[in-house]
Amino acid sequence: MTQMEKGIENLMSARKCLRANFEKSKALGLSIEKAGPRFDEIIQRLPALEAAIRPIRAQKDALGAVGGHINRAVVPATAVLKVFDAIHGLERSLSDPQSDLPGYLGVLKRLEEALRFLGENCEMAIQWLADIVEYLEDHAVADDRFTSSMKEALTSLRELHSGDEKGRLDGGLLEVALDRLESEFRRLLVENTIPLPMSDPALPGEQACIAPSPLPVMVIQKLQAIIGRLIANNRLDKCISIYVEVRSSNVRTSLQALNLDYLEISVSEFNDVQSIEGHIAQWGKHLEFAVKHLFEAEYKLCNDVFERIGLDVWMSCFAKIAAQAGILAFLQFGKMVTESKKDPIKLLKLLDIFASLNKLRLDFNRLFGGTACLEIQNLTRDLIKSVIEGASEIFWELLVQVELQRQMPPPPDGSVPKLIIFITDYCNKLLGDDYKSILTQVLIIERSWKQEKFQERLLINELLNIMRAVDVNLETWSKAYQDVILSYVFLMNNHWHLYKHLKGTKLGGLMGDSRLKEHEQYKEYYSAFFLKDSWGKLPALLSREGLILFSGGRATARDLVKKRLKAFNEAFDEMYTKQSNWVMLDKDLRDKTCQSIIQAIVPVYRSYMQNYGPLVEQEGNGKYVKYTAQSLEKVLNGLFHPKPLKHGSFKVRHPSGKFSNVITDQNQTSPTVK
């Protein structure tokens, strides 16, 4: 081989070697390029690896103690977790309380116990876990991020444990279960609460009775069982609220059948007590019915349902039902009546209210006597006080009111003033069985409040004084007439009215027969004067003097008859025209007076016309013969009849001179009294 060939071969070997090294370098470059991301990943994992091996670098004592801390925390934490799982198991066991109330209550009680255990032990588990976190943090046994995460978790756990009841761990399950139990409580009440069938309490012979308990015993027992569980979970107030809402609504529904819209009337909506007199009568019957039938039943039911809790609770419950159901409206209506304008009729209505309240006094004391019914008690006391004071004030003012009427003019028609008709009937009512004992009781109470003793005859003496004042009024009014004949009619009317309407009455008995007889005698006395001084003068006008017929004297007789008939007709017409506007209310008095007039005039007129009428009958046109005996009698029988007039206002006047209310005007003709 030549030197050149050897050199070329060496060059070829060198080139081949270089190429091989180039390929290796290229492959190594690619490998290095691929290894770059892996190095980055390793660099990123180094801190975590460092944290993971940090405990290995911790002190040996710290590492040895951490195990004990963990073991102490795991035991209560495990127990808590087991109970927590058990609670979720109970959730599936909660049945429908409507279908199986005892089973539902049993599971609910176990749920309460589990939650109680959870609440009692969760705090200990949280404390142990907190100790571990603190130990790890103090001894740098764990990574900072780990301990920070643990601290955040413990904070959330503490907030759940110490927050509101609904936020406690899984206590929301108990809340849902209790809500369902409250719904069952409401359902039992609603489905078994039926408005009491209403009967008319005004029916004669209708006796008030105490209604039986309106709920079946089985339902009451279920309600009591539910109440027990709700009390255990601090839900008594909600339970009572549901009960009051349902039962008070039921009472209101029952009362609606009685049409109690009048309880909403205000003082400004009526003029006087007479305009709501019918409502006041209804009020007493409705109040008695409500108390004895409805509130009595609710009182008993509250006791039956809540008796295990205590007197204060069920009395408070009943007080709320009574207040919401309408007892306050009854009392407020009575108070409104006491605030109305004063008049004598109001006295009777106040006595009616007092009688109704007094009749229910024992029921009120028993039903509403507890401290829970303080508002009802205060309203009742205030009403009774207003009734007694108002009734007493009106009664003691009656005499003054009668005396003040003397200032008023008498009736222009000579009839009986409305005051006389009213006061005689009114005083008899006060002495009647319906009012005398009640008024006496009211006056006794009123006097006792003033530290004054009530005299036995105080009521009687006051009424007799009123009647004496009436006599003085009559005498005063009679003197006010300018026409003395009209004053006789006035006195006839009134003395006869007093005699007839007091005879046989309790007021008449108090006055005595002799005093009543005086009224009758006065009537006869003034009747005689009336006839003598008025119609009794007419027969003298039909004198027969100078009418003895003789030869040649017929013309003279005719002239005398004409003259005397003309005078009679003019006097008769004048007297009739004047007296046709006068009134005698009593039919017996009117008929007797008319007959007396007829007897005094008609026989004389008839005889006169029979004897001397033919002398003037040919005159015709009724110039001298205006009446026959029959027509004269008919005309006279038409006297003194009442005329239909509108009723005005005799106003009760206070000593101050101000008018306070209206009874009726004594200047107006009163209705016919038969």
C-alpha cells in the first residue's frame, strides 16, 4: 500500500469517527433538551418534598408526643361521627305524625337525645383537635399550610356548634321535624274545632248551660303529647300562638251567627240611647250566651289541654282567646253606652247593663279572675263604675229635671203634657220588679263609695218628691192659660190621668188611696166648673120668657125666637170653634164630658125646637135653625179628639241651663190614652 493510499484511508477513518461523534452529540443534545421540563418539575416538587420530610428533621421528643395527641382526639371525634351518622339514620325513621303520632314522637325523642349527645361531645372533640393543631404549630411538626387549613376548618366547626339552633351541625333536621309536629298540632285543632251551633238566646224558656269540652278525649291526649315535645324544644310560645289563633277564630265564627255588628257602633253614630235601645237589650242576652256557652267551653278546654304545664300558662292562653274572640268588644260597647248623652231612658238602659253584668258576676270572677285577664278585669271594673255613677247621677237629677219643666209653657190644647205621661210610667218602671232591686243596689254601692249610708226609704222618698213636684208643675202650668176654661180642661185631663194611671200601681200604692182620691175629686171639681162656665151658659139663651102665644102676638113671638136662636147659634159656634182645638186624651173622660155637655144642651134645644121651631122653619136656608137635635149631638160628640201631630222635643235641661237630650215636647199633643 502506498503512502498516499494509507493517508487516504486514515482520512476516511477520521471522517467516520467525526461523523459518529457528531451523531452522539446530536442525540445527547436532544436528550438534554427533553430533560429540561423534568428538571423544572423536580424543582417545583422540592418544597413539598421538603415539607414532607420536615417531621423527620423535627426533634425526637416532639415526634414521639404527637401520636398521643392524635389518639386522644380521634376517640371523641370518632364517636361524634358515629352519632352524626345515626342522626341521618333516624331521618329515614321519621314517619308521618298524622298516621303514627306515637312512633313519630318516639323517633323525635331519640333524635333529640342524639343531638344532645352530639352537642355535648362535639365541644370536646373540637377542643382535642384544636390542641393537636396548636401542638403541631408550636413544634413545627407540620407544614404551615397544613396547620393553617386545619385552623380554618376548626373555626368553621366552632361557629356551627355555637351559633343559632338552626345552624348546629345537623340540628336543622330537628327543626324540620318540629315544624312538622307543629303542623300536626294545628291540623288536629282545625279538623276537630267546629263552631258551636247557635240557638236564639232570646227564646222563652231557653236556659243557659255550660257547654261540654268541644274536643274528643283522644284528640286532647294527642295535643298534650305534642305539647310535651314542643316544650322540650322551647316551642311553647309557638304552640300557644297556634292554639289561640285557631280557638279564638272558632269563637268569633260562632258569634257571627248572632249578628253582632252593633258592637262596632261609636258614640258619634247615634243621637241618644233610645236609638240603640234594641241593641242594648240584645247585648245582655248575647253577652250571657257568649260567657256561658262559648267562653266557659274555652276555659274548660284550656284547662284540659294545658293542665300539665301549670295554671299560669293555660289561664294566659284563655285570656288571649277571650280577648281576641270578642269579650273586649262587648265591654267596650257597654262603656260606649255610658258615654252617651244623659236622659231618663238612659237610666233604664244602664240598669239593664248592670243587671246583665251582675247576673254574670260569678262567671266573670271565675273565668276572668286570674292575673292573665287583667285587661278584661280593668275594662269590667271601669264599665261597672261608669254604669253606677251614670245611673245614680241621672236618678238624683230627675227631681231637678221635673222642676225645670215649669219654665216651659203648657200644651196649647189643654192635653196631658208628655212629661206627666212619661214620669208616671217611668216612676212605676223604677218601682217594678225589673228595676227596683237593681236601682236600690246601684244606689247602695254609689252611697258606699261616698262613705254615706243608704237609707231604706231613700228611693221611695225621692220618687214621692218627684210626684209632689209634678203636682206643683200642674198648678203652675194651669195658671199660665189666659183662658180659664182651657185651664179647667187642662186640670181635668191631668188629674184624671194621674188617678187612672196610678191607681193599682206600685207608685199609686206608695202615694196612698187618699191622695189618689184627691186627683179623682179634682177632676170632678174642674169638670163641674168647666161645664158651668162654658156650655152650661148656652141653655139660658133659649129662654121661653115672652113667648106665651095670645091673639095678635104671633109675630112678636116669632121675632123673639129668631133672636134667641141666632144668639144660641152664634154662642154655640164660637164655643165649638174654640174648643174643637182642645184635646182630652182619655176616651172615658172625653166621652163622659161630651155626654155631660149633650145632656146640658140637647134636651133643652130639642124641647125648644119642638115648641117654637115651627115659628121660624118657613124662613128656610138654615138661617135660624142650623141644627137639629141629632146633628147637635153628633157635633158635640166630635169634640176633644186628639189631632195627629208630629212629636217634638221635651228636652231634659241641666241645672246649667244647657239642653242635653231629647225626650219629647210637652207642647205637643201626646198619643191617645185609652
